[in-house]
Amino acid sequence: MKIKHYLYNTFIIESGDYKLAIDPGRDLWWAKLNSLIPNEEWNDVTHIFTTHGDPDHFDYAVKMAEQSDAVVVCHDELVDRFTSDKISAVHSLGVGEHLELDSIRVKGLKTKHGPLPVKLGGGLLSMRMEVLENNRGGQEVYLMGKCLQSTHEPMEVFNHGTIKLLWGLLRLEKDNIEDFARGVIGFQINIGDKSIVNLGDSLLQDGWKDLRPDVLMLPIGGSIGNTMDMEQALEAVQMIRPKHVIPCHYKGSFLWKRNINPADDKWFKAGVENMDIPCHIMNYGDEITL
């Protein structure tokens, strides 16, 4: 089995006749904004897995499916994004559900995307959007650290529209965060004699105990609260007990800001290897063979 990493939570996995793409999203650095997975990788992809609808995880999934005729696996909330483009080989998967796709077996794992902070005016005004369940969530608005408004009742967080702050005095167009965390799910993928767990952009969750995959892919750059940070990711490794670990979703770019979610991968690697588990630090285009 060969595994390639293309930053964020984007991977290519090759085993026998199968080529799997996980989260074929968009590079969010303002000077690029193109596909994380190079186009030359697309044609022979056989399966596409999407952990949620954020642009860095999803934006090229439909185009890749059109070009490659790949089988798609995603949460039910994202199925319409494929079928509306006349892609028929789409399989929905819920938490705890199982799929068998020829020799590939997949289980849906519970994951939860953390809050997405939006800062305006140099951070004087800020908002936190959080998914409470599936594609519904709540928001809090702060001015100079003081909470001005808190919405605890569920609200839609992925449709077009305008977010009104300060009771409508300030407005933020919402199109730039459409599909925020829609269709959140993790995957346990069994292919050949190997098992891979990918947790997408998740906070630490109960229910992962003793999954024991051959490979665990998990985020460590949660300094802004949207995913696990390094300490929480070490807890997840201790809980899951994989044979190999690949940290991801850290030191990423967003528009003009480089390294929006920093992490010390050497510190994390040392923590994992203290558990006698190999940890693989992978940069863009790096490949390992298991």
C-alpha cells in the first residue's frame, strides 16, 4: 500500500487495483486556490471519500468524480452535491453504518468539527460558529472580548445569505463560508489486509477506543479550536492504538495568512513514538509504503 499526502486532510491511497482519494479539496492560499491533488492523479482514482463540506476538503470532489468515474462515499448531507451533477455512483454513510464496495469495507465514525472563528476589525469584533449536530449550529458574537450576542438555538450554517452582527448594524456576507462543516463524518477503511482511519477535522470524541487500524490520520493543528490540538491528538492515539500515525491539518494557509493552525510536529512525533508507535511527518507530495 502506498500513501501520498497533499496537505490539509488530503491523501491518495493506492493498493492493488484501487486508488482512493480522501478530501480532494482546494488550496486556500490566496495565490493558489487550486486543487490540492494534482490533476495528473485524477484519471485513475477509483474511490473518493469526503469527510465534510469545507472547501479545503470538498471543492474538487465533484469535478474529480466527473473526470474519473470514481465511486463516492460521503455523509447523506453531501449526496445532493454529487447527484445534482448527475454523478450516480454515490454511497451515503452514517455513523456506525457499514458499506462493502467490492473488496473495500468502510465504517462511518463519529466526528465533530469545532467552532470556526471569524475576526473583523483586527480582531476587535469576532464571531464563533459551531456545528451542534450535523449541519446545524449556533453562534456567539464578541466585541473586545465581551460577548454581545449568543444564539443557542439551532441555526442553519451552510445556506447562502448574510450574517447580521450587532443587530444588523454590521453585515458579513455568508457565501464565503457556505457549506461550513456540512456532512461531518470519519472513516475506517479496510482495503486488502490494511485498515485506515481518517478523522477529518474532528475534536476529540468518545467511541474511538481500540479501533486499532494499521494507519491513523488525524488533525493536530487545533490551536484555533476547529480540530484537536497536539495534546488532544495524543489522547486520541492512546485511545485508538494504531500501528502507524500520520498527523495532518496543521501549518495550513487561509487567504493571506500563512500557518493559520500551527503545530510542533516534532513534539507530536516524539509523543507518539513514546508509545512505541511509528509517526510519519509528511509534507506536500510525500509518499510512504506500508
